[in-house]
Amino acid sequence: MSQLALIFGSIFGCLAIFFGAFGAHLLKKILSGDQLQSFETGVKYQMYHAIVLLVLGFNLDDTLTIDNYIVNAFIIGVILFSFSIYLLVISSAKNKKLKFLGPITPLGGLFLAAGWAMLLYKFTVFF
């Protein structure tokens, strides 16, 4: 069992609900359609990976290095990907776009993809 995966899965799931409601009710009035869609993409990816972390948390062995790498890749990926999208969208809505966050989003996506690739590796090598 991976307690770190369970903790972050729970946190990310809870925050995804809050951010989804925030986007649907409060931000809907100030964001363009494209901005709202970007915000929703961040929420969806965050929730998907929250669920994955919860499932992995009950099934991975945190004494195995590969399992820790997988969990950490998903955690870092969600933080970099989803949270950079949130900040980019909200800052651009206020006409104070934080351009330095632009390259952080794809870096987060790479961490998410790396987590999935390591999971595939684990399934093919360790089973």
C-alpha cells in the first residue's frame, strides 16, 4: 500500500470537485469559452489522476522503487499540468497572463505520460 498515493489521490479528488464547481459557477461569468474549456481540462486530468492514485495506492508496494517513481510522477504531473492551467486561465482572465507558466504545462504532461509509461513497464517486467 502506498500512503502517499492515497493522500494525494484524496487531496486531488477533493480539489477537483472544488475547482470544477468554481469553474462552472464563478468563472463561467468571466472566462471565454476557450478559457473555460482549458480550465475544465485541468480539472478532468486532475480527477482522472486522483482516481488512478487511489487505485494504485491500494495496489502498489511502496518499498519498490518503481512504484515510488510512478506515484511521484503522477503527483508532480498533476501539480505542474493542472495547476499551471488554472493559474494561466485565471491570470489571463484578469489580463495579467503569467507567461512563464506556459512551458510548465507540457512538462506536467510529460510527467503524467512518464507515470503511465512506468506503469506499463511495471506490468510487462514485474508480472
